[in-house]
Amino acid sequence: MNTKAITLDDLLAEKKPEALLKEVSFENGLKLLEELVVRVESGSLALDKAVSSYERGVGLIEHLKNHLSGAEE
């Protein structure tokens, strides 16, 4: 599987994050999730950005769970 490293800003700016996430490695995805949590917990985001970030985080968690399921098989 081809993977590429993306930044949190890439993920948040992407209109169709599902397609972008298909290219993200588990390690990069975990790093993105950690950065996302820090950003949301900081309280510095406007409500709409916080909600959007939360939604991206949910998608990222699903992507990471799929990686783990694939590794278990």
C-alpha cells in the first residue's frame, strides 16, 4: 500500500478527507490524531472549526481502527 505523510492542515483543508486518509500510514495517522486532540483541547478554535476538527478526528479514528484490523488478520 502506498502511503504518504500529510499534515494536520492538509487534513483539515481537504474537502473529501476520506480519499486523503486512504493514503495515510498508521504512524502518520496517529500523529495527526494527537495533534488534532491538542488543537481541539486548547480551546483556541472557533466552534465551527472545533466541530469540523472533531468530525475529521472521528474519520481518522476509523481509519486507524481499519489499519489495526488489517494487521490482526
